[in-house]
Amino acid sequence: MKPFEMHPNTDIAWCPGCGDFSIRKALIQALTELDLDPTRVVMTSGIGQAAKMPQYVNTNFFNGLHGRGLPLAVAVKSVNPSLTVIAEGGDGDMYGEGGNHFIHNIRRNPDIAHFVHNNMIYGLTQGQGSPTSPVGQKTTVQVEGVINEPFNPLAVAISLGATFVARGFSGDIPALTVLMKAAITHKGYALLDIFQPCVSFNKVNTFKWYQENTYILQENHDSGDRMKALALAFEKDPYPLGILYQVENRPTYEEKAPVYQADKTPLIHRQRRLTAVEALMTP
Amino acid sequence: MKPFEMHPNTDIAWCPGCGDFSIRKALIQALTELDLDPTRVVMTSGIGQAAKMPQYVNTNFFNGLHGRGLPLAVAVKSVNPSLTVIAEGGDGDMYGEGGNHFIHNIRRNPDIAHFVHNNMIYGLTQGQGSPTSPVGQKTTVQVEGVINEPFNPLAVAISLGATFVARGFSGDIPALTVLMKAAITHKGYALLDIFQPCVSFNKVNTFKWYQENTYILQENHDSGDRMKALALAFEKDPYPLGILYQVENRPTYEEKAPVYQADKTPLIHRQRRLTAVEALMTP
Amino acid sequence: MRNSFTIVLSGEAGQGLQTLEDLIMASAGEEYHVYSSKEIMSRVRGGNNTVEIRLATEPVAAYQETIDYLFLLNDHAYDRLDSRVQDSTVIFAEESFLKGHEGGHKQLLSLRAMAKALGNPIYINTLLFGYIAGILDLNQGTCHDLISDRFAALKPAIIASNLKAFDEGRRASSDLDLPPTIRKTSHPVPLKILNGTTAVGLGALAGGCNYISSYPMSPSTALLVFLSNHARDFDVLVEQAEDEIAALNMTLGAWYAGARGIVTTSGGGFALMEEALSLSGITETPAVIHIAQRPGPATGLPTRTEQGDLNLAVYAGHGEFPRIIFAPGYPEDAVRLTQKAFYLADKYQVPVMILTDQYFLDANFQMAPFPLEEAPLESFVVKTDKAYLRYRLADHPVSPRGIPGHGEGLVKVDSDEHTEEGLITEDFDVRQLMNDKRLDKESLILEDYQAAELIGPEDYDTLIIAWGSNYGLVKEYVETTDRDKVAFLYIKQVFPLHDSIRDYALAARQVLVVENNATGQLAALLKLHLDIKVDDAVLKYNGEPFSIEEFEAILKEALL
Amino acid sequence: MRNSFTIVLSGEAGQGLQTLEDLIMASAGEEYHVYSSKEIMSRVRGGNNTVEIRLATEPVAAYQETIDYLFLLNDHAYDRLDSRVQDSTVIFAEESFLKGHEGGHKQLLSLRAMAKALGNPIYINTLLFGYIAGILDLNQGTCHDLISDRFAALKPAIIASNLKAFDEGRRASSDLDLPPTIRKTSHPVPLKILNGTTAVGLGALAGGCNYISSYPMSPSTALLVFLSNHARDFDVLVEQAEDEIAALNMTLGAWYAGARGIVTTSGGGFALMEEALSLSGITETPAVIHIAQRPGPATGLPTRTEQGDLNLAVYAGHGEFPRIIFAPGYPEDAVRLTQKAFYLADKYQVPVMILTDQYFLDANFQMAPFPLEEAPLESFVVKTDKAYLRYRLADHPVSPRGIPGHGEGLVKVDSDEHTEEGLITEDFDVRQLMNDKRLDKESLILEDYQAAELIGPEDYDTLIIAWGSNYGLVKEYVETTDRDKVAFLYIKQVFPLHDSIRDYALAARQVLVVENNATGQLAALLKLHLDIKVDDAVLKYNGEPFSIEEFEAILKEALL
Ligand SMILES: Cc1ncc(C[n+]2csc(CCOP(=O)(O)OP(=O)(O)O)c2C)c(N)n1
Ligand SMILES: Cc1ncc(C[n+]2csc(CCOP(=O)(O)OP(=O)(O)O)c2C)c(N)n1
Ligand code: SF4
Ligand code: SF4
Ligand SMILES: [Mg+2]
Ligand SMILES: [Mg+2]
């Protein structure tokens, strides 16, 4: 059994046919190929179907509140930079409730991978529109169709200087595995938005729709060109898949933090001396 | 006295020399030139020095919570579209605490004007870094200097399809007045980010700095070109001033709302008939 | 407990339990007193969910643990039910679904084979509906109509096949000699079948609600869906907010501008709204908030039930300001109290909360139609004049509320401490006057107190106090117990509490409080505000509601 | 009240009151007992702020209303002070600053002219420092050193000019015959001057705090600033979060990974953190939270004082879970309790809150240095083995806490109800066991109860109970009142409350509670949890602390 694989009896709470299963396969494959040690990986997540992922990957995790996977991730990484940290969740979780953390963590550039299952719907709460739902899509709440423009996570990330911005598709596990590995090994904040069909609630953006409305970026795409990457991020029908934008060697949040300037020891391994505190207490 | 002007005895709680005074002048000028009726204008705001603006403009206002000026504005406008609605606040207020409302209200495109005083600092709380503070700026909290990339509100707004995106400077009241009028009369969500020196806490981005690091967009700038607008939004040192991007005649949130499809009467003027409710209660 | 007959359907999410429940309730409801409740897992497909339908000759509205007829819809549908099966329970299932379980009386039912014979496995549920209709001897015409309605969107041929499947199922069970042990009733007026959510929704419409901004969260979302579905007919602006913080702030904006808004959420979402609740408090902007409780802390058990957020509601928000909290226990009350919530919010310019829970919201009741009151639609909004002051102290404690654009005045509202005009002040005296103004509303609010309901003998010596969803349970208990002198006080306005409650308690020798939480939150409020000494708190907090049998057993021990 | 001498400086924001306060406190503190408090407007420049410095022969730590010497720094500095000026008050000011006011004894002081003579208006404050030093007969060397330190970053010539200005000021007042009516003291050990914020900050460092993520909010920000300034020396990662929600979630992430984190905020910010508090509760992830109270609701009076958020802290978060709340009233306690907060959070895996307020945080006290305990630095983190279960029930109620990467096990933490391993479950029995496990910690927590302090006679018949910042006030009262048998019980752990408190109350004929809020929040907890009958609640909620005179007058009325 792969070290990150769960016991075969594990009851996975996703719907049969859900794209989440493929994302899980790709993730375990990526972690395995990267030869990571489960005790040194931490997954953080919010709440939603996507956010259940850590339940089904045998590693450390903090499955927190809806929308709050990123604050956990950046904190874990910063107090112990020796860990590999992955934040994972859904489009509602990460771009809706957690939207403020999304935009501000891009600015921090922590060395984490951020995987967002983009099924363009709220799955776990049974099918309301999500920030990425297409205009016109009818749901139980948007009974006359979604009226707001969909959120464009890739364009926002590139606008704010994210150092790795990619889009994957659950329907292509090998390609997704490659993207995941690239995101995990990328130094700095890496956003991987993953198109994923929700078979139960999204009857518009189906597996077939995703297949027909995406294309794989050419090998020779210059992922270092910000304006080109933005133009790609605006492309739709079809949507490009692959690494839209990547710049290397930008300092990460942990590297920039004053507390790591003179000393690289993870914070949690340092000792407090009370004498120094007592010194502050004397006039 | 101009209808929006306050009693001359009004004690304004800003520091002498603060850019907020000029913004106030421009605002009252703009409202006056537009010949608006104070009883039909609503200002909403959060908390901060900038967010005190409604205190000093004689009109209706709801001065709410830090970061929450926008939710108030979109709600007011949607239940009574006959009102002119302006949401105003600071960079911390609108892009920090209120960041999630910022990105999602762009998607809604409500017909409101959004004025953000960008002094690149938290003024009211005495000088901590704000989301727009430049890297390296030292403050009482960022004692070794800001380490996170500044938030780029204009690029984010353009990325998300805002229909009016502009930047002004408190130091040029006539130009600012023009921009404010354009934002207020623009149909749809209009973001006007206003460079404003904070004389008390921001010793880096001073009046002089703003003067030296900005330029006015040429008349012939094509504000309908999204990619060009984005390129402008990325420009810095100097930063362009003016309308970076504007597209006309996109349907607004209120226009798209199902409740206004068959009937344009403001919601608050419609009557509820209990017989219809009783009909629902019978089997 | 009442004489009743209980059918339980057990299956997976996605197997159509909801449709079956609706069809059976609608048809059986015409000939019996019916009540259904369900327990669902936090997943979209798979797992195990159950629906329980109780039929009785008199009204019932409590969960029963023991099962008369059990229908298993798949091979793991039995897994969590052993303890609920008695010797007398009849279990209808495919042979293979029963494996590994003892107990009960087995009745093989091969719906798959029957459906196959009919040519399509999707008819399984219609077959089962027919089968149950046969057992209950339900009116065929009614059932046919229901099926035709339900599948109205489908092709006529498919509807016809469904009707055929129904008849087939009905025939199959009619051949059995397994009638229910319960008589039919004839209702003097047709009763509306509705769940708690719908009742709250009707109350909102009756209260003039024309705005809802909310963020989905189980089990509160169904109210958002209900209002979405009636948005056009009732002029309701529905907005799915980006988060809960936006939701309540938008709702306050809507009230400020003249709408009547509600927000629906659950404990975790409400926790995020508390700052905005406090904003409602200081700005005296009305708000109506529906809090659908589920077991916490944090995500807890998202689709289960609990009454663990009473304290949260009572103490929510920083600083001190008044509020009103209703906890309806049956549909009529959910309608009336929600309607009243809008009225009181407008009248006193305070936040009003409706506290429900998953069990109540998802349970299906029968309700006799009743005329709605017009009074709660009264608007307290005034037309402003030039000299208008939003917080005029002369009107202590309730200053007339203007809205922007209505009159010649300006409406200035501030989250800082403010002057009568609504401008920021740091004057200590004004601060105190304004704080007093806000807090002094509580005595007016108590004048409008929604009285508690006493059920059972007037000359009780034992008083059982409960709130919200335990209404049906305790009512059934006191109406059927052989202990005499046991009465039930149903508190529907849980905050602020009125002195009249104390009198009820003083008349008793023993006072018990029943709550679905671990710490006895209402009991604490009764002690704190009314000096009521509670002798025993009957508490349950595992995510399930009390069953009537369990409750009877507990009370046997607890009663003096 | 104690014999003391009170100097008040009144000026605008931006006029350097803070510097003056620091210099006077540091120098006068060597020769007197000193205490300073301030009241500030919510603005950066202008308005009116005051600083009060009390000098006494014995320790004092209460606000005094009447003023002995008043220094006006501008022409509107007198506006809010008329009521505090007595006939005996000496008012030092430029002629023009006094216009329109009566009362007091005027002493013209033209700092502007003096500064002009010295060639630079910026010397005004140093002149004034010298002037006051002259009145108080402060040691010139000490004052010179303080000035040199304060302006160390400036050019030597400017420092020299400042020293000259000081001497000039000192000379000017020495000529007057206006000595203070108070004797000097000699302190056996030098005392540290520090405000409440610094004391909390020292406690955090002493508790091993190495992480702070917070969002600025008055009056809580100063703690963030304190830790920022000591970040490098003490290995503290300081993060200014994008909002309060991020702040507490980040803090939980930090504890999860092995750090000791604190978050600092005020009521409104804390309201936003409640969902995350509940997350701390169910995941049993420790957290330390500093809540700096200010008057609410909503924005309220952002720079004023109140004790209005005790209820908020006690009941915060949805669902039911344990917590600990400390409310220090003097610096030693702020150090010790904050240190202990980290220890208890780690030991019991619960959130621990430090409840302070603006008045306490901004007041300057004197503290004798004391040795810190090592024990609170003990880490309860275990090295995990392969079979590690984060929520092992066999260890009820506290399962050893592992952190990721430390040992061979995996640390799985979930906001849903979970199994021993940390995986989502909907098993009713496990739910109940886990809920009990969490709630059962309360009895252990009470074994570690931080005992209340009794001040005054052991054989009291009247007991005054107070918490937090009213410590200095009530202590001064009971130590100086001519009523005998009046004692003060200072409760520093306000939640959960220990039975021992009840015994104190039972021994009294009359029990009073003193609180800076409108509803008597501690009084309610005492009633609810300990059945303590409070005879009278002495409440103030206009944004100001009690003054000692006001308190004496109230007690005169209130005492039996
Ligand atoms: C504060 C809060 N608000 C709302 C919810 C309810 N909730 C749980 S999951 C979810 C949305 C799920 O959608 P998404 O994040 O897109 O994930 P998916 O299920 O589609 O994978 C919501 C609204 C919650 N748990 N907490
Ligand atoms: C929930 C909440 N958090 C924090 C604060 C404290 N606060 C008030 S204003 C402010 C920042 C002000 O900065 P900005 O919005 O940039 O406005 P400026 O004062 O610079 O104009 C903060 C953090 C608050 N009032 N409410
Ligand atoms: S609801 Fe949708 S997203 Fe969730 S598990 Fe089912 S198919 Fe997947
Ligand atoms: S602190 Fe800065 S932003 Fe605020 S009023 Fe003063 S100068 Fe203006
Ligand atoms: Mg989704
Ligand atoms: Mg600012």
C-alpha cells in the first residue's frame, strides 16, 4: 500500500462518479512520486466535499472551518518550515467564505500548495451557486439563474503576484499529478485550481462539458510572461489547462519573516529563557 | 452653503494637513455639481479615518462596522434603486478587513460608487501597515519593514470585470472632483482608489511622494481596453491617475435581480397581501 | 405515549427517501394523523438515512424509537437499526438486505424483481409507495393525483407507467394480511402538511419579509430555498451572500433603507454575525435572524439536531443591548412567531431571533389553516421632517425610525456612540443616556411578551418546562402519562423571560426542564432571570432528538 | 481614599502627553509611589486628552477625580475639566487658555514664551517636564538621564538643548512656593514602571509565547506592538492578519504545529473570532486570547473603558465546550496570569482568555521585580508513536497532544465530531463520549483554580467583589475607609468559578459587586454558578472608570 493510502475499508463520503475521487488518486500519486513521508506532510482544509480530502489521505491534517483552510496552512508552515503543507478545499470554501484569506495569502507567498476543487457549485450543502458558477445556471437558490459574474481565481492570483498559477482537470489524472507535483515542489504559494464535475448538483458543467471546454496549454507556452498569463486566465470556452504562470525564486513568507533572518531553526524548536524576560521586568 | 456642507462649527477629527480634507472638498463639490438632493443620497462606510467621511457630509448615512461598508451599500441600493449610493472607506477597511466584500461586489456590479482612501497605512489605529503599504515600510508592528506584496485593488477589480476602475489623488481636487462625478454617474460598480497622504503615520508616502510618483493618464488613453488597463494597473513609480478602465451599459445587480424583472418599483414601495400567504397555508 | 403506528424507511442518500416521505405524508395525511421526522447523514449519496412516519388517531409530533413496519432499501440499511427493532416489528426487505441481523418478523419484498417485471428499476419507489398505500389502505385516487403532480414535468407515458407501478405495489401488499394497528380519522378540515422550515418561511412572508441575504448552511438553507421559490410572487429580493458577515450586514442595510429582511444561518454562521448583531444593537436597526441549531462545537454534526445555541443567541455580540428570541415548537407557532418577529423588530428596533433546530425544521407536521393577523404588517417607519433626529432622546426609549429618501430629513446612523442626530460623540452623559435608551427597551418588550402555553392539568404538582422542538414530545407525554398532576409549560419566547413564568414554577412541587443540550441552557436562564429552582434537567446531546419511549423511561426515574 | 497628590495634564492628541507621562512617571517613580491613567479621544490629532499622575506615600492604583495641579496645554484643554477643579486646584496655563472658566487657583505659566526664549517651540514639553520636576523636587541627574535616553536618536546638540530646557523649566518652578502636599518615599528595591499592556506582554513572553497573529484594534493593539518590538530577541513570529478571523485560525494552526500563540483583540474583533473559538473547543487545540475591552455595542467608544464583554467571553462560540477566563487587576497578576494562560491552554487543550480593558492597559503602575516560575514553560506536547490517536478516550478527558513531524504518528484534527483517530464520525455514542470528554475538563480546570484574593479584614461583614481593572479602586477603598469590617474579594479567574468564592460570600452580611458595565455581568455569573446573592451591584458604563471619590460616595449610600 502506498504510504498515503487509506485502509481499503475506508468509507468515502463522495458520490459515485464524483471528480473528487480522481483528484484523490492524483494527490496520492503525486505525494508518492515525490517520495514524501506522511509524518512530515500536513494538509489543512475547510468544510465542503472537497475539503474532506484530508480524511482520505493518510497524513497529518487539520480539517478546520469552512473557508479557513489557508490561515491554518500559512501558520503551520511558518512555525515549522520543515513540513510540506497543502491547503485543499472547494470553490465555495476557498473563493467564497475564504476569499479574504485567498487574496491576502497570495501577497504573503508562503511556501504552500493550494488545491481548489472547482466544481462551480456548493456540493456538500446540496447545490447552491458558488462564486465560480456560470451566469444563468439555475440552482435551488438561484431559481432564475445565477446573475453575478463568475469569480476568476487565476486572474486574481496573477494580478496579485502569485508565483505559481495553474489549472487542472480531474478528468486527466496523469496531467493533474504532474501539476500537483509542480505545485508542491514550487517554492512559494502555488495555486492549482482543479476543474471537477459534481455529478449530483452541477448538470451544466459536467465531465463532458469540462472535456469539451478545456484545452491543454502548449509545451512552449511562456509561463513567465505575466500579461500573457493574464490573457490566458481570461480565456473561456475553452479554458486552458496547465501552468499559466510561474516565477521562480521569489522569497517566501517564511524566508522574509524577521524571526528567520538570523536563525533558520523552525520556531517550535527554539527555547525561551526566563532570565531574559526577568531582565525586562527590572527597571 | 452648499446643501451637502456641514455646519461651519463642525469639529473634524482628522489631523491638520491630512489628505482627507481635500477628498471631502472634492466630494462635496462633486455632489453639488451633480445637483443631487441630500435626502436622496446615502453614504455607507466602515471604520477608520477615511470612513468618518459621512460624518462630515450632510446627507443620509449608515456608518457601520470596520470593513463592512460595501454590504450595506449594495443592500441599500437594491431595496431602493432610486437612491444614489456611495460606499467610502480606507485601504485597511475596504481591502483588508472588507476584502471579501470587495471582490464579490465587483462580481455583482451594483450601481454604486466606491471611494477608497488609499494612504497605505492604518490611520485611526495609529500607523500599522495596511494591505497597500509598500514592501520595506517600517511601522510599529512591521518593525523590520513590511514583507508582503502590496494589494493591487485596480488590477483585481479589472480582473474581475469591474466596469469602472479609476485612481485619483487628494492633492488634485479638481481632477478628483471630475473622477468622483464620473464614478457616481457611471452605471454599475465604480471603484475610485484615491491616493491620500497620511501626515501622521506615513512618512514614506507623503504628499510629495505621491506627487512625484504619479502621472495623469493621457486624454487619448483607451479606457475600454482591458489588457491595456491591466498593464496600467501594474505600473508603479509613477502610478497612473485617471480612469484606467470603463465599460458602459453592463447590466447592474439591481437590473439583473429577478425581483426587478417584471416590476421596476423599488422593493420598499410594494405591498404584501396576506391572502396570498394564506393560500400557501391551505393544503 | 399515544397509540400510533410507525413506519420507518431506511436507505441511502440519493435513494429517493424524501419523495417517498412526501407522497406518503400527503396521502396518508388525509386519512390519519401523521407526523414524520428524519435523520440524515452529512453526505449527498450513500451512507444511511431514515425517515419515520407515525400514524395516529390523534395528533402526534414526537419521534418514536420502536418501529412497527420497517422498509429496508439496501443491504446496509439495517446496520444502525437493530436496537429499534422489536419482536413485533415487521421488516420488509429483499432477502439479502437482512443478512447478519436478528429480530423482527421478516416479510420478503423484492422491489427489484417487481420493478424489473415492470421494465424499469426507477419505478422502485413508486412501487414501494403503492405497497405502503396498500398496507395503509390509502385512497387510490389521491395517490394517483399526487404521483401525477410530482412527475408533472415528465412525459405522459412515464407518468402512466408510474401509476401502473403504484397500482402493482398496492396490489402486492393488499394481498398480505398485515393491516396497520391504527384506525383512520376523518379531519374536519383538510390539513396542510408542512415542515418546520416551511412554517418559518410562511411566517416570514406573513411578516412582510421582502429581503433575504444568507449564506448556505445546514440545516438553515431550506428557508433560503423556500423564499427563493416564492421570491417573484411575494416580491422578495434573495441574495446569496459571499459569507455570513456580508449576509447580516446586508440585511441591516436593507432594513435601514426600508425593507424587512431576514437572515438564515446555523450556529457557526451566526457566530460570524455577532459583530453585526451588535451593530444592529447600537444603531437600533431592526433585524430578523433565523438560527437553525445543529450540534457543535464548530462543524460538529452538521445534519443532526441539538438545542445548544440558546446561550449563544442570548449573549451574542459585544457590549450590552436588548434582543428578542423566539423558539417555536409547532408549525402554527413558527408561522405566528416569525410573523411577530418582523413586527417586534420594526416596533422596538432590535434584533429578533428565531431559534429552531434540524429536528424541527425537517419534521413534517399537519396544520389546520388559520387566518393571519394583519397587525404585524404595520410599519413603524415615519416620514421624516427637516428637523428629524434619528435618536431623539425625548422619545425614550424608541425614537421613530425614518428611512432615507422618505421625507425631508436625513437619516444618520452610526456604529459609534452617537448624538441624537446620529453623529459620533464621546460625551459621557450622552453615552449613558443612549445606553439606557437601548437597554430600557427591554421592559417594553416584556409588555409584548409572547406568553408561555400550559398543557395538562391546571392543578399540576409537577411542571415540565421545554422549549422549541421538544414541544411535541412533552405534550404527548403529559397528555398520555398515567401520572396525574403533571403539566407541561412550553416557553416559546425564551428571551427576555417574563415574570409570569415564575408563577407557573412556583405552583409546582417539582420543576423539570427538558433540553437537547449538555448543560441545561434554558434552566440556567430560568434560574438567573426568574429565580426558578429547577429540580432536574433532562438533557440529551448526542445529535438525536429524544424518543417518546426514552423520555417516558427517563421521567419514570426523574419524577418524585 | 489615600493621601495623594494629583497632577493632570490636559492637551490635544499629538501634543506629546505620552512622552511627558513617561518622563514624569519614570523620574517621580523613584521618589514617590506613582500611578498614572489617561483618557484619550478616538482621534490622532486634536480633541482633548488628559493624563493624570497620582503621587502618594503608599501604593495607589485608582483614578482620582479631583485635581491638585492642572496643566493646560492649549486653549480648549479646560473645556471638559470644570467639574474636576476645586478651589484648591492650582491651574498652570497661559492666560488665554483659562478664558471662560472659573474656579481653582491660577498660576500663569507661559511655556511658549519660555520656549521662544530658548529658541525653539519644540522644547515646550521638556520645559514642562522640568517645571514639574521642579515642583516635585525630582532628582536632576535622573531626569537628565531619562531625557538623554529618550532622545538618544537625535543629535547631541539637540539633546543638550533639551537638557537646558529642562533645567530652565525646573528653575522656573523652584522659584515658586508650591511644593506638593506629599512626602517622598524611598523604595527598598527600584520599581519597574509599566502599564497593563506591558505586563500582559511580559506574561506572554514568560509563558513561552512565540507566535502572535492579530488585527489591530484599540485598545488591544499595544500588545501586538510590544511583541513586535521583542520579536527578534524572543523568537516571536509576529503576523498582522488580514482580519480577525484569520488571526485566530492562524493562531490555532500555530498551536497545532507546536507553537504557543496568542491573539490580541477587542470585543468587536473577538465577536468575529467566535467560530474559531468553537474550533479550538472541538479540536481541543489550545489558544490564548487577549480581549481588551472597550465600550460597545459595535464601535461604541473605541478609546474608552468598560467591562462589558465578560458574558461575551463566557458564552462565546456555538456549541458547548470549556474555557478559562482570567481578569488581572494589577501588573504582577497580569504577568503571572498571562504566563499561566499558556500553561493551562497547553495542559488542558482549551482556549484561555485574558480579559482586560482600556483603563487597565493604558494605566502605568509600579511593580517590584519578582522571579518568574519555570513550571508554566513545561510543554505537554508528546512524541507520537505509530499507534497514536489524537483523541484517545482512554485518557479521558485530556488525550496527549502530538504535533505533526514529531514522532512516528499522524496528528489528525477535525472540526466535525470525530473518532479517537480524528476522523469524521456520526456515531451517536462516540459523539456523546467526545462531548463528555471535552466538558469534563472543567472539573480538572477547577482543581487548578487561581484563587481569589481577599483584601481587608478577615472578619468582614461586608464583602465587595470586583474583577479586573477595579482592583486598585476597591483596594484603596477598603484600605482607607473608616467603615470597619469591609473587605474586598478580587476575583482574578472569572470563569469557571470555584466554590471557594461562595464561602467568602456566605461569610458576609452584605455582598456588593463592582463592575464597569450596565447589567452586572459578574454578579450574574456568581448567582448562576455559585448561588451567591448579590445585594447591590455598583455599576458604571459611561466609558469612564470609577473615580475613588465617586466610589466612596456610592458606597456611603450602598453600605448597610
Ligand atoms: C461558516 C460556515 N458557513 C457555511 C457552512 C456550510 N457549508 C459547508 S460546505 C459549504 C459549501 C461547499 O461548497 P464548496 O466549498 O464549493 O465545496 P464542494 O462541496 O462543492 O466540494 C457550505 C456553505 C459552514 N460549514 N460553515
Ligand atoms: C472588527 C474591527 N477590527 C478592527 C478595528 C479597528 N480599526 C479601526 S479603523 C482601522 C484601520 C483603519 O485603517 P484604514 O481603513 O486604512 O483607514 P484610515 O484610518 O487609514 O483612513 C482598524 C484596524 C475595528 N474597528 N473593527
Ligand atoms: S455532491 Fe458533487 S462534489 Fe459532492 S461528492 Fe457529490 S458529486 Fe462530488
Ligand atoms: S492619522 Fe493620517 S489618515 Fe488619519 S486623519 Fe491623521 S493624517 Fe489623516
Ligand atoms: Mg464546490
Ligand atoms: Mg488607510
